[in-house]
Amino acid sequence: MGSRDLTNWVEHAVQEGLLQPGSPVYELAQRAIREGLDSLSPEQRGVYVTQVVPVLNEVARWQLARQVLVSWRRGSPRLVGAVQDATTRS
């Protein structure tokens, strides 16, 4: 995932109310975007993994669900089948 993707996901998280602009977690996500994960201290990485990553995972799930819905509406159930296969394996 590139920094542009991460920026978009963080902005989606803000739009969905999952992250608050100016909050420490938001600022940590912004720092990771600007400077990379290597710029984070071990403590900051722990916060990133426990608080930022779950939010980004939620955004990714919502985006996947939207893609499936759009695909289904367009009459292309291939993506739906792939998602069903992936979720039954988990």
C-alpha cells in the first residue's frame, strides 16, 4: 500500500467517524504517511498496530463490501464468489 492509498483510507476513516482529526491516533497515522513506519518509536508502533491498523482494516472491509455491491449490480458475480470463497476459508 502506497502513501496515497493510506492517505485515502485515513480520510475515509475520518469521513466515517472512525478517526478524529487532531486526535493523537490521527496524528500518528499522518506521521506514518509522511515519514514512514520506520520513523515511529517502538511505543508509537504499538499504538499504530493496536489503534490505527484496526481502523484501516474496517475501512478496507467497507471498501471491499462496496466493490462487491457494485460488481453484483453490474451483473458480475465473479468478485462475489471470490469473496465468499475467501470468507469461508477464514
